[in-house]
Amino acid sequence: MSENLYLYILVMAGVTYLIRLIPLTLFKRDISNVYIKTFLHYVPFVTLAVMTFPAILDTTANRWSALGGFIIAIILAYQGNSLVKVSAAACIAVFLIELIIC
Amino acid sequence: MFKIKFRGLRIMNTNRMQWKNGLCDGIPIALGYFAVSFTFGILAKKAGLTPFQAVVISLTNMTPAGQFAALGLMGASATYLEMATTQLVLNLRYCLMSCALSQKLDAKAPFIHRFLLAHGITDEIFGVAVCKSGKLNPFYNYGLMSIAIPGWTLGTFFGVISGEVLPAKIISALSIALYGMFIAVIIPPAKGNKILTGIILLSMLVSLLFAKLEVFHYISPGFKIILLTILIAGIASFLFPIREEQEDYPAEGKSISPSLREGSLL
């Protein structure tokens, strides 16, 4: 495996980079179509929501600690706290809950 | 001439500030990355990779799902075509993100920025950058990348060399950091916005269905994200197009997470 390992890396890095690069370089001008613009505006919300749930529930060592972190994050985010605070609070919640129940 | 010099200086200062803002907003990304790539490092070691090889993979790919899948493929001595196809399917969502990010950039900005920014299009960096109001300054993204990429790479390195040093409880707690950040990105703009709230709830619900129903288990996680994004964002944009001409979306004037606004960091 080791002799062609760097070729593997080259292939995967190349493909991944091109996926990222091509749209950035091809669609330079502002899109005027309302539907496409709206679509692109909604994209991150759907993508991030889909990635977060239900995956977040399986990310920690325990489902209940994950659920706790999830709820804490939603409450703090809803109050408009910064990324760092929401993230840190979720981590601390998970840590504390696992300290108690594990 | 004096004026021009002054203007140049001011742009430089703005870029510096943007870079710093990016660096700060990138801290949770880096923490989350560290935890995730730490796990990647541990698995890479099990797959027989040296620390250098694992770090090179992380540095050149910056893609969680793709890298984890790659370990399996390497172990199975898959063909290069299989490797390319897997990466394409798992990472095609970056294509959508790249399209959206392209719209946020100033069309007149130097072209070279696009080549540099491209490497930093990950779920997290994109999610944070795209929700900034107005045009995007590439230096903000460079700030995010300057801390997120080391976080990802160092996490991999330490995962390979010291899999068992960090207590499991700490790894477990850190691994939720990324999701906490996602939530901090999508919730504030949805506050008081029924359409966005509906989109987020529907996305999570359908995502849950995909995870629970066995019919959908053939679909890879990366492809599931693309499919749902195109479906839900597509239908929503058809039903609720945003017609205002101004830069602002209904959500934006109000409250993007405060850290995303210029100036206020923490």
C-alpha cells in the first residue's frame, strides 16, 4: 500500500480541490435570477441543519450528554451568543453531564 | 498621492482587522476540528500510516468524511478511479458551497483570492463566512483558515502519535464543538423568521427520517446532504423567493450571531 499511497493522496486532494475551485472561478458574476439567489441563500441553512441533526446525537460518548449539549447550544444561540460561547457551553455541558451519569 | 497612500493604508488595516475577526471566529472551528481529526489520526495509525502521511492527507484534503472514507479505500487497495469517485460523491456539496460563496465575493477582487479561498471551503468555514452580511472580504476567510487548518492538521498529528494521551471524556466533550458552532450559525438569523425556522426544522426532520428509515441507508452521508440541500432549498426558493433588491435578506439586518458582525468579537 505504501508505494502508491502518495498517488492516492494526490488523487483525493486533486478531486476535492477541483470541486471547490471550479464554481468559484466559473461563476464570477453576480447572479440576477431571484430563484437562484434565494436558493443559494437557503443552502447553508439546509446543509448545516441536515449535518447537525441527528448526527449530533451520536457524536459524544453518550446520547444524553449529546442531547444536553444540543439543547444548551440552541438556547444560547437563540439568545444571540457568539460562536465561541455557544460552542464552549455545549462542550462544557457534555463534559458535566458525562461526569454525572457515566 | 498622499490620499492614495492613505487609502491603501486603510484597506490594509481593514484587511488586518478582518483577518483578526476571522481568526477569532475560527477558534471553535479549530477546537472542533482538533477533536475530529484526532480521531482521524488514531484511525490513520491503525491503518498503518506514518504521522507525516496522515498530516499530508489532512493538510491537502481538509474534508472529514472524505478522509475517513479514504482510509478504508486505501486499506482495501481500491483503484484510483474508485478513490476519485468516492471523493467526488462525498465532497460534491462543496460545489454548492463554492457557488454560494462565489456570490459573496466582490467580482472585481483579484482572481488569485479564489484559488486560495477554494482550499478553505469546508462545511464549517463556509457556514461561518457565508452568513456574514454584505460582501465577503477574503481576509476574513484567511483568518478562519489560519486557525482552522492548523487545528485540523495538529489534531491529526497528535491523534497519530498519542492516541491514548487525551482522556476520552475530553475528546467526547470536544467532539460536539463543531455542531455547537453550526447551531450558533443557523439559529440567530432564523429567530423571528418563519421561513428560515421552517426550513431548519424541516431539514432536521427529513434528515432524521433518512437516518432512521432503512430504505435510505444505501445513500452515502455526503450524497444525502447534497440531495436534501437541493430538494429543500430548491422547493423553499420556489415557494418563498426573496424579492427585495437590496443586499439584505429578511433575516440579515436583524441578528446574525453577534460575533459575525465586524468589530464585536466575543
